[in-house]
Amino acid sequence: MSTLTAPPTQQQIKRFEQIRSQTESICAPLEPEDTVVQPMVDVSPPKWHMAHSTWFFEQFVLQPYLKGYQVFHPSYAFLFNSYYNTVGNRVQRAERSTLTRPPLRDVYAYRRHVNEHIGELLTKANEETLAELMPILELGLQHEQQHQELLVTDIKYILSTNPLLPAYYTQNPSSSPALEAATFLEVPGGVYTIGHTGDGFCFDNELGVHEVLLNDFSVMNRLVTNGEYLAFMQAGGYDDFRFWLDEGLALVRSNNLKAPLYWLEQDGEWMVFTMHGLEPLELNKPVTHISFYEAQAYASWAGKRLLTEFEWEAAAQVYPPATGNFQESGLFEPTAAQPGTGMQQLYGDNWEWTYSAYHPYPGFSTAPGALGEYNGKFMINQMVLRGGSCATPASHIRTTYRNFFHPDKRWQYTGIRLAE
């Protein structure tokens, strides 16, 4: 990672407070009972997210740098460590729903305790200590923003498994703009620099700046819509082996998949579960909650393909970023492309599956100690996604950001951008 290491300013302290409070704002509409549910292994209970992101600051900032600091509870490192083997034993991921204790009120008290001591540390630490701890503090904030995104997607899945299909919050129906015509924008071939440059923050998987040689290609000006994906379904796309990778076809058949996650057919009409409850499917909105396999099959059916992650980054360099629909909008759902020219929805709305395996860049190396476990050990059997989603904080995304999931995953806001 790289970040500024100057002594903290009031603006930086305010940013710490804002990011920490945003996590609690996301959880505010929930009932206490909602915060302990784990309907599948990929989903973590919201209470666990709030405690884990707090433990991160306690473990990696307060204990090493605040003299005399006493942990809030001696068992919390075991309860709320995620995957840091260097730190010690932990509750296994599939068992996080067993943590009915500590109660939710204790988790909020834990968050207040750690926040107060971070404030004390930033006030007391000398310049040398601050220079050492500020990059770790920044990593903690970026880590918390990752968990904010996971909170949104996990809450949606949790509520979707409740027979009442409760809304996270209700919203008056709004009309989508007219369908933005699909066009393909040219990206010239040549040598492109890939990876993070400059002084701002990045994760270690964005480093190893290197050049790639690309051929000419073109990229769709917006994301694939529900209506376009529905045409694939109605044409028998889920049943036609010609469009599927073998693993994808096996997944479809073994799970009897016929539509994206959260789609429900009622009386011949498609409905979709959203953060606002069950709603009629809006054809002009981007299709979301699909696996890599579904994205690839759709692209094959459409006679196109998916971008590689290097092509995505090159397109982002050629076409300047437009304002996207991020977490800050409070919608927590993708929105239809707005009429206009140029590249739409490149940032926000949906993470975009690429046809690139999640591998290290040239020269990649892991940091020593526990923080070296952050990304490197996951660089196998996963695909790269780019661009952020409606659950991503706007300040958290950048052109070089590399998200990654196994190709069968559907609970994240994932969509399709075509290339040719």
C-alpha cells in the first residue's frame, strides 16, 4: 500500500470519524435479530462486520502504538479475526452465526471504545510514530469501506431469505429514463501502463506497475440491461450448452438456475427483490447479481465477449470517468444509464466481470507479518472485477482497483459490459 504519512490533520480525523459512523448508519435500519443471521457461508452477520472492522484497528493500530492500551475484551481477537493466521486462532467463517453473544450493545460499546482510543493516539503520538502508523490507519479505513460494501450486499441477501421479504427501507417508485442505445466505443491498440501510480492509497495487488500491449478493441457504452438479459433467457440461453463454459453449465444444471439471483416469476411476470422490497423488474436498469459464468454465456450468446481487466483499465484511461451511482446515493441498487454520449456506468452501479484471472502483477510481493495476508494468498481460482458498484463508497474506488471473486458468486452487485 502507499499513502501520505504526514501528521494527521483535522480533516483526516474527521474522515476517520465519518467512515466509522457510516458503518453504523448502514446497520441502523436493522432489527437486532437481523444482525446475527448468516444464511450462507459467503455472508457474514452484520454484527460480526461491525466488530471485525473494529478489531482491525485494535489489533494493528492501538496495541502496537498506544502505550498501555488494554484490549476491550480478551476473547474478541478469537471471535472477530477473519483470516489472519499470523494473529492466531479464530472462529471459522461458517460459524459466525453462532455468535449470539456478545450482544449487539456490547459491539457498539466496543466501537466507541476503540474510536476514543484512536483519537487519543492521534493526539498523543509523536511525529515519528505517526509517520509509521498513518499508512496502517489508512489501510484500516479502506478495509472498513470494503466491509461497508459487504454489509450492503450481505444485508440484502439476509433479508431476501426471510419469508416476509422485508424491505431494508421503502422507497416511492421512480421511472427509469428511456433506454440508452447500445453503441460500441473504439479504444485504440497500443502500449498501456497498468497499475497504480502516484502518492495516493492503493492496495498491494494494484502494484507492480507494468506495460501491456493491446490490440484495437471496442467497448459497450453502458452496462447490459435487465431487458437485454431477459431476451437471452427467453431465447433458451440457460438451456443451450453452446454458450456456456463447462463449469458454468454444470453449475446451472446442478442448481437449476434459470435467472439472476433475486428474480422471481409471479403469474408470468418477473419481479425482483431489492433493498426496497419486492418490485416489478425494470427493463432499462442494469442486470445485476449474476455469476461470471452467466456474464460469459450472455456475451457468447450476444456474439460479443467480456473485457480483460487490462482492456477495462485502458478504456478507463481513454474515456474519462463519469459520475456513477455509489453508496452515497443511498439507493443501494443500480440505476439505468442516463442519456448522453461517451462511456456510461464505468464506475459505480455494478462491478463488471472481466475475463481475467486474479493473479499478481509482475514484481508483486507480500508485506511481512499479518498484513501480508491481506490479498496475496487469495490469488488463485478467482476472476477480477472492475469499476465499483452502488454499494461501493465513491472515495474508495479508483481506476486501478482490482476486486476479485470466485466465478460462481452472485450475491455481489455484479454485471456485464460487452466488448468486441
